[in-house]
Amino acid sequence: MTSTDTEKPFRLLNLPLLAFNRVIQNMSIQDILKFALSSKRTKTLVRLGNHKLESFKVELRYFSSPEFKLARSDKDVCCVTVWRNH
């Protein structure tokens, strides 16, 4: 590609729902969470998809922040810690 050629952006949100779901299924859990939190529209689109978790674990400890552990059937795991402001 030369400098005179122009690249068009890839319009992920304009994909048909089936194709969009295939893209989401190939993302890591952490990337799906970040993507879903980026806007109301992406949150809705991710919710519409069929993204099943194999397990969901919440750990609450007395002197630390809560932690959520998400796992998918392909063994992708994501841990999310909720930080508290004192």
C-alpha cells in the first residue's frame, strides 16, 4: 500500500449480528468486558450474544476488595478485582 492509498476503518458495530457474535466469541473474556463497558451500544450488543461462561466465582474477603473470577469452556479465565475508595 502506498502513501496515496487511503485505508477505511473496519466498522465492527455495523456487522450483522451473527458475524459480530463470531468476532466476540474469538475475544478473551477480559477483552469482552472492556468492550462491553466502552458504551451503552456495545453493552447491549454483547448482551444479545450467546456468550456462556463455564463458571462464575465471587470471592469476598474481610480485609480486601471483592474479586470475580470468570471462566469459559475454552479455559480462558479472567479475574476482576473491585477496588473500594475509603
